[in-house]
Amino acid sequence: MLASPVPADVAAVGYVERELAAAGTATAYRAAGELTADGRWAFEPAGTAPYRTRVVVRRPATAERFSGTAVVEWLNVSSGHDADVVWASNHEEITRRGHAWVGVSAQLIGVAGGPVLASPVEGADAPGLVGTDPERYGSLVHPGDGFAFDVFTQTARSVRDGTLLGGLTPRLVLAAGQSQSAYAMVTYVNGVEPLVRGLFDGYLLHSRGLGALNLAAPGEPAGLHALTATSPALVREDTGTPVLIVQAEGDLNQVLHSLGSRQDDLERVRTWEVAGAAHADQHTVGPFADLLGCGVDVNDAPMHVVVKAALRALETWARDGTPPAASPRIETAGGEIVRDRDGIALGGIRTPPVDVPVDVLSGVPGPNPSVICQLFGSTTALPAARVAELHPSRAHYLARYTAAVDRLVADGFALAEDREALLAYAQPDRIS
């Protein structure tokens, strides 16, 4: 069972899905020294404990279709359930390329349940896999989130040697996580990567926050209110493995406050910032967006199209050393995003609906103060008079919009395969 924003019909694209148990003895870590803001952390073992968790594998049905790349996702538990958010953004790219995907139930809450961080019912406890279906998952055991990093490592080793992929042996193994799972990836790169160097060939961090996931005590879940998560933490500049960070406008100064950990591009660390995008959006929840009660239409930017390009760029970087395109940064002043007269953020990667607008796409949320609504940003229609001022005719609008699509592809922030998906975001019927 996955709380998937995009339910997987893998058979339709020549894939198989398997749900497996992964068991062993995991090691917890403690910091050997201060967790400094520069991310140059040193971890050491802090005890062991048995575990038995759930792993979901989606892979090509035949060896001939396998690309040789495996994406290992740290499943997101902010909703109280394991969610495959990286898969949701990237499933078209993963399946058309023939990659394998492995989702790891790495954290305590996903397995055994616990407090919900982002839900319409905040503060509620989720039952986890064990509580949801005791007959199916009752044998699962999680010793706490301090052990989650080694659970992820051990799963990745079983991916690399082909054990979890039905005998398919990857040449590249990429780690990925979004939101809370991206916090975990920061901790992993800064403290665990130096201990397991060579296990992963690249890291995709989608929507990281200010800090990193803490090393929780045995039996405890990690917390995004912990000091480690709320203190600035850069990705260490001396990492030997490529790290691509993809940030939405809404990540910078809403709930995640990642602006405080913005860093310059380095030899092995690159950041993409997407103007007009929110931490979560219409694509994330699909038809359930109207049920959130945010008091405004949630953000409908094509963030997922940029994330697919990021996965391709990371794969290329890991395979042959060609780094991703350099992203312009969203303009800020005094810790705030600089906006044009319409309220649209300046700078950053600009998708066609942002560059040729009929709506204001923004990371700024609606009036509902709930955490979940703060993450979903907003879509606000421009006044008809302003639309007419910007776009004197449908032909003019479509010509500019199509040029913006082609520019995004040429710049490397969208894939040619997704050109039609971007064109589908055009709204010529809004032009009189």
C-alpha cells in the first residue's frame, strides 16, 4: 500500500510491481563532533537493532528494456503514510527510459505509525503499515529513525547487486527524496555518504528544507521541529558524488525556509530554482485539490516537468560527468522574493505559464493557515484587462507561449519528450 499521488498502472507500460520485505540488522549513527552549517559532518556507529521493513519495486518486465539505471526513493511519510512523491513526478521519465524504481519504507511512521505532519487533520496519528493491515504487515519491525539511514543503505546494496531487481544489475544507482525525504537526503549526503562512498552514483534532492533530518533516539521518529531540521545546513562542498537540488519558489520562504540554506553551485553540487512553483501542487494531488479547503486554487505550475528534466540531468552527470545546466536564481531582497507588478516572482527557471502568464502562479498560499495549505501555493487569475494588455491576440499569445516552451527545452530545464505536456498548459481560450 502506497499513498501515491499517481497510482501506478505499471503493466500498461511493460513494467512489473513487487512488494517485498527487507530484513537485517541496522546500525544507528551519532555525530562525532558538531553538526556544523557547512555540512562537513562525521558520523560514528551508535548501536544496532533488527528491522524488517517493506520495499516496493517497479521495474521493466524484461531485461531487454532495462536501462541500467535504478532510482531508489526514500518514501515520504509527512502524510502519515508512505508516499512515492519522486515517482509521482518522474514516472513518465522512469518508464519511458526503462529505469528501475525502488521505494523504501525507511522511516518509523510509515511502518509503525505516528503523528501526521501534513494533513487536513493535523496532529492526528496515522496507523502505519502495521496498523492498516496487520495480517499483511504485522511482521514488520522498525527500531526508530536513527536506524533509517542504514536501512536505506542496506536496501540500496540489494538493489546494486540485483537481489531486489529480479536479477537485473544496474550500472547506475541514484538516490532520491522529496520534502521530508529530502531533509533525510541532506543528512545522508553529509554524514553517511562518506562512510558508504560508491554506493550511490548521484542524489536528487527535491524540495529540501532549511536543515536536515535528525539522528533520532532508538524507538523514536525524526522530527522536523528538531534543532537539526530547523538550523541551516548546506550540502557539504567536498562530496565526491553529484548532488542536484531542485527547489520550488514556495520552498524558499514558506514552511521550509530553504532560502537560509541556499548555496552557490559547486563542482558536485548544483541547485535549480523554479519560479512560480509551490512545494506541492495540482499535479501532486490531482482531483483531491478542491478538498483541501485552502481558500484559493492551489498552484498549477508544471513543476513535475522540470523535475523530470532534473532526473535526466542527474543521470547524465553521474554517467559521463556532464553537469546539469546552470539555473538562474529566483531574485530575493531582504529575505523576500522580488516580484513583478502582477505578483510573479522574478528570476529562476521560468516555465511557460509563468513566462507567458494568464494566471499568477505563486508559492504564496491562500488564507487557510494549515500546514498543508501553506505548502500548496496558489493560482490566481489575472484580470481580463491585464490579460488583454499582455496578449493582444490568441495568435500572439500562442506564438510567445510556444517560444517559451522551446526555450525551456533548449536551456535544458525540460525534456523534448515533455514538449506536448508543456503545450497542454496553454490557455488560449482566456484570450479575447
